[in-house]
Amino acid sequence: MTALYLCCAWGLAAGGSYETPLPAQLSTDPDLCAHIPCKDVLPGADSFSHRMGKPAYVEAYRSKKDDHADKKGDSGEEAHIEKDDDSEKDDRELIGYVFLSTDIVDIPAYSGKPVVTLIGMDTRGIVTGVRVLRHSEPILLLGIPETELTKFIFQYVGKFVGDKITVGKGNANQGMIGLDAITGATVTVIAENQVILRSGLAIARQVGIIKPTIHPQAKFTEVAGKLNWQALLEEGSIQRLKVDTTEVGMPRSDLPYIDIYFGYLNAPAVGRSVLGDSVYQSLMSRLKPGDHAIFLIANGVESFKGSGFVRGGIYDRVQVAQDMDTFTFRDLDYLNLYKIEAAGAPPYRESAIFIIRSPIFSAAYPWNLVFLANKMDQQTGTRTFVNFSREYWLPSRYLEGGRPEIVKPEATWVTVWKSRKVETVLFLFWLAAAGTVYALRDTLVRRSTLKDKRWKDIPKYILWATSIGFVGFYLLAVPSITQVLTWFHAILFEWRWELFLSDPFVFLFWIFIIVSVFFWGRGMFCGWMCPYGSLSEIVYHVAGKLGLKRYQRHLLPQRWHDRLKWIKYGIFAGLLGVSFYSMGLAEKLAEIEPFKTTFLVGVWNRSWPFVTFWTVLLVASVFFERPFCKYLCPLGAALAVPSTFRWWGLKRKQECGPCAACAVGCGSQAIDETGRIDQRECLLCLDCQVLYYDDHACPPLVQERKRRTKAGEPLTAIGADGYFIPIVPAAAAAAPVAAARQSLPKFIGQEFFDHVFPWSRKVLQQPILLQATTFALVVLVSWVWVLGAAGRIGPGIVLGWWLAWSVYELVVRMRCKPYVKDGPWWGRNLRPASWADMASYVAFKNLLIAAALFLVMKGTGVLDYLSGLPALQWLY
């Protein structure tokens, strides 16, 4: 099995455009077509200009002469010709435009990163070619073939960029053109649709193919009085755009990368408050009709003026965007801003007044100040231009008639959710039904017996069937370990809700999984709802019905099971570790999960290593019950760790230790020789709970039934404790003495001491040197965590110390507090802990504590205070 996995991992073909290294100069070199094949997206072109315009594009030319081949060099490479070369203009014809999507828009796809796309368009606005240069979509790495992406983007060829194009079914009555989507990559293709159309529309408007939308100009109301700086901020007349150094791949600094305050000065109340009466009047007298003035003041390690204005009088760091129109500034659009008159204004390092000279700009509608920065990818070292923007819209009280109504484009994830309304409702109903069925498990197992398990099995079989057909093959809602890895990285680096909302079914499924894991353990999902687990279980049962039962081995020898079950934990830990080195490599190695091959892509679409591995797992499932789930599944291992914290476990009796009746029939082999159920391994088949109430199968109940029958005593109902209800009236029996309840402060104090401190009071009896060493270690680990949370050291160092501390705490707790809770957190039902129990408890508990402290310190401003405190700089 391991050999096949390694074969799959090493036999992966290059993912085409997946994480393809792009030239470092691609985003900066004026000669765009020197680095990428522009001719591929604009056939017939034999020369290309340098980048021009804002946003940037390249003009494509075709030679008018028959001997245009002479313009090529000896090597046959295409000439890249400057547009302003008059001698060449007469000999060539403008036939279209080529542009790079990341020069125009920054729309993230499912991976959270943009799909870098090269687009060609002729002089009529017709798309002539599209090519994906680089993407980071896991589903397109090893799942869906690269040809599917090529087929999807080819649909745009021949279409006008101004058309209403949607992914899915079109509507001719509304002028909507529909495109065939890629099954299993809905989010990716919706994002790519926006990338292509918005990029094409922006260039088409800039070159005059599509006339810009001219909004009515703003008419201002008279507002008496002046406002101070804070009041202007609170009402939105002044906005702030702040970019930290970490957001552009630089080490954290005491100063931000850029911190800009900006506002619109034509509005009388705003202009007078910021500039003062005389300066405002002077400015307005210098503006021509249709001119608009905005002010900027800034601090930070970077300048919003950039270096372009020194070379060519162009301010290439800031621009204004409204709808699809972009407005840039030259030296003639710049005025000095000497002073801010509004009381309470912050100090600033640079300032400016910029003039927007365009009749299509309207202050009555929202616009964005865009700051362009050069960002370095920490993993690859490549540099790209990224845009940071902040919306500005004058308060309605400054506009006659208030703000006009506008319809903003929907986010990608909103479009996805709206397009799957019916399926989302059905999926929610399925989740609710599954939770309800399991919540009623006690009723189901009471009605069942060892010989007749229909009450328990029929609902489970229905869930299995719907999980395979509806959830797996139709909705493609298959949770994966890659999503767990994404969560870890999002928590450590950047949390973006839209990344997780992009697939409604997976998002809702994970909410259910997280809740159910803390309620009942991993078995609710793994045993009842996992599409692949359900398929594996059905294959095993069907094979038995078809005559293979005599060849099936229900259980492995316990000694082998106890060793093999740890493989999945090693795989999970390995994937998590590799992900911090390379997320792409971790996603490749995560192909040990057969989920994508089974449901998302299909076995018939995979190469032979994947087919071989999938076939081996399927054949193994015929003869062994859930071999992948029990021994290889990294997702099951990830869910097993928090299962230690489940609130409600399965019921046991005092006799369950010496009695092995339940263990013999446990398909998960989760019951040890003491009768204890390992909730990390239990798949909640509930067979042991059927025996728990079966007076013809459970040895203690059988003995009690026979004794009563022999004595002629009536058989009472079986109570919740798994025994016949005593015949002696309850009043005659001695009432148990109720345990005294702890006060709430004492309970909280005890809980705090138990979870935060691994030592018992015995540590105070240790030698002074050992106590001092222990205290120093606590201080050091805590400070390392604070430095990491403040961004002063890398996540690798923080994780290393977290792991080291967890190992230390594991050893200490097994000596001082060798117990864990059994049941709800609000109870005090403690049980002896195994090393596996304690490892799961310590790892997950420390993760929760670190996350909670980070959120509290971040929300209260403690982290910012510590990182900016000069007295602590020597510690950094």
C-alpha cells in the first residue's frame, strides 16, 4: 500500500500551469511579450508594443508588407516594436491588444490566489485567445485534467468582452450567454469568468472600443460649520488605507508599509474643514469644470509618490478607480499640500493634492483609491504587483438627493450560493436528518437486537446511499485533509472568509463535522456520512452477500491493528509538516485520499498510478472492513484528535472489562481488553449499544434474565444503565447521598489550574533549581509565542517551540496529572489517560489556548502595543 502511494506521489505529471514559475520581470518589464507568448492569444500578430496605459496593455501589429518576415531576426523570433516608432507605424497595422489579468484585476479563485491569465482581443473587442499562465487550484493539479481548463477558456474565443456571459445555463431573453462549466471546479471557473470579462472590459473602455458610462455629476448641499479630523473620519469624509509590511512579503516593521489618509475636497464642507477657507477658495478657483481634487497624507516606509514621477512625471503608485475606469496622475495633476487645518490631524511624512481631469468621474458615486505595491512571495521568492484599495463615498448629507442607488457586482462565493439554492436546502435537510437520526440512537438500539438490527441499520443504509449518490457524486461535497491544512495556514497567516465560503456544501458540511466531533466524536462523520467510507462499507457488505463472506476477514489480529492504526496519524503529521514547506507538495501527497479519484474526477480520468492505488483500496475493501478508514485516512486522524473532547460517549457497564462480547463484534476494533472504547478509533456502528440493551446477547443481562425467569420474577424494563430495573421499590432502597456541588468560582479555578498548568502541587516539593528551570521554560515558551503572534519570528519557529512544549507537557502530565475528562467539559468525570489520550488532549488544548489568546490580544490591541513598545525592542 505504501509503495503504491509513493508511486502515485512520484509519478505525478507536471501540473501544466499549476504553480508554474513565471519570469520575475513579468510584472515590471515594459516589454511584456519578451517573457510570454503573446502571439498565442492573438494569431496573425508579428510584432508587439511595450506596455502602455493604466491598466497596462500591449498593442499587437501585423505587417502590411508581404516581406514582413524580414523584420524577424535570424533566430525567427518576433520583433517587439515600440509604438511611437513612426517609421514602423506606416508598415504595420494595429490588429488588437494583449493584456495580463494581474495587471488589471486581482480576483482570487478557490485557492485564494488569482489565476494569472493572458488575454488577446481584436480592435472590435472580440476575444481572440486566452491562456492560463499560472494557477494554484488544487482540483486542477491532480484532479481535473489540464485539458478541461483549456476547453473552458476556449469558449471565450469569438465572444465580445461587453457581452453578459455567465457560467452555466444562459438566458437568451435577458441577453445572457451561458458557458459550460468544469464539473468539480465551479468556484474556479466563476472566478476566471470574472477575470476575463473584467480585464477585457477595462481595456476595451480604455482604448475606446466601449464607450465609458458617464454618471451625473454630484451636486453639493450647503452644510454649515467645520468638522475636526475625528468627526471627518467617523462620518466617512476621510478614509484610511493602511498596508503593513507583512502584507507585501517584508519583515514586520514598527512603521507600516504605507498609511494613507485621503478625502474628496470639492465638497465644500470637507474642503473647508481640511484646507481652511482661504486655501479651499484658492483651490476651487484653479479647478476647471469637470476637475476633481483629492488630498493624500501618508506615513510609512514606502512613498505613495513612487519613483515614476522622477523619471517621467508619472505617479505610478496611486490611482483612482471608479467602476471599470481608472484615473492616473502626472506631474501636471499634482499640487502641494502644505498644511491640514482640521484639528486633531495626525502627523504625516508626505502630502499631496491630486486633480482628476475627466468628465466621466463623478463624486456622487463610490470610487476607490488604489495603491500599487511590489509584493514578494515568501515561498517562491517571486515578485508581483498587487493592488490595495479603499472605497470612498461622500456621506449622503453632502449630496443633493442623497446617495444614488447602485448595484455592486456580487462576490464569487455569493454567486455560487445563489446558483445552488435548491441543492443547498436539500443538503441542509440531509444534515439535519443525519443529526436527528443519530440523536435518537438510544431509541433505535433499544428496538434492535443482535439478530435483528433493522431499526439501527436501515437509517444508516439510507444515509450511506444518499451520501454516496447525492453528496458524493452529485454535489461533490467531499471533505478532505487539504481543507484542514488550509485552515492551519489561514489561522497562522491570513484568514479570509470568502476562501471557505466559496463552496457552500463543503462549508456547511464542515460546520456540521466540527459540531458533531465535539458532541459524539469522529464516528458520526466517518461512520455514517463520509461518502468514501460509506462506499467502502457498502462494498464490503455487498461482497459478503454475493458469496465472498467466507473469504472476508472481519478483524485483523489485535496486535496488528494496534500497530497499523498509527499509520494515519503519521500521514496526517507528515502532510501538516510538508504543508509549511510547500503547500503544493502537500496537496500532491494528499492524493493518498481516494476521494478525488472516486467522486470529483472519476477513475476513468486518472493516470495508471491513481487507478492502481484506487483499485487496490477497493479490492481490500471487499475482504476487510474499511481498511482505508482505519489505517490510512489522514482526515480521520485529524478528526480523531479533537474526538478526545467529545461530550457524549457510548454507554458501558462494569462487566464490560472481563466480558468481550462487544469487542468480538466491533468492526472498528476500538474496544480494548478493559472494555474501554477508544473514541478516536470508534466509527459509531452502535453494535455494542444494541448488545447493551439485548437481554439475549449481553452476558450480564442474559444472566439476570435467566435468574429472574428461574425464580419466577417478572422481567422489568431495562434502564438507562443497561440493567433490568430493580423490583424492589425505590422508596425501600437507601437513597444515595448527593455529592456536594462545587461553587462556581472554585470550579473555574480548578478548571484553570488543570488545563493551564501541567504540574501538580508536587512540583513545589522539587529542588529549587528544578523549579527555577521549569519556571524559566514557561516564561520562554510564552514569550516565543507572543513574538510569533506579533509577527516578530516566523511560524516555523513558533511551531517548533509549540511542539517542544507539547512534548514536555505530555511527559509532565503523565507523571503529575495522568487523567483526562470523560464526557462534557462542564462535568468532572475523570478517567485514567493513556499516552494517546494525553497526546490528543495536550495538542488540541494548546492549539485552542494559543488561538484564543491570539484573538484576545489582537482584539484588545495588546499585540500592537507590545510590538510598538520601545522598551521591549531589545527582546525582538
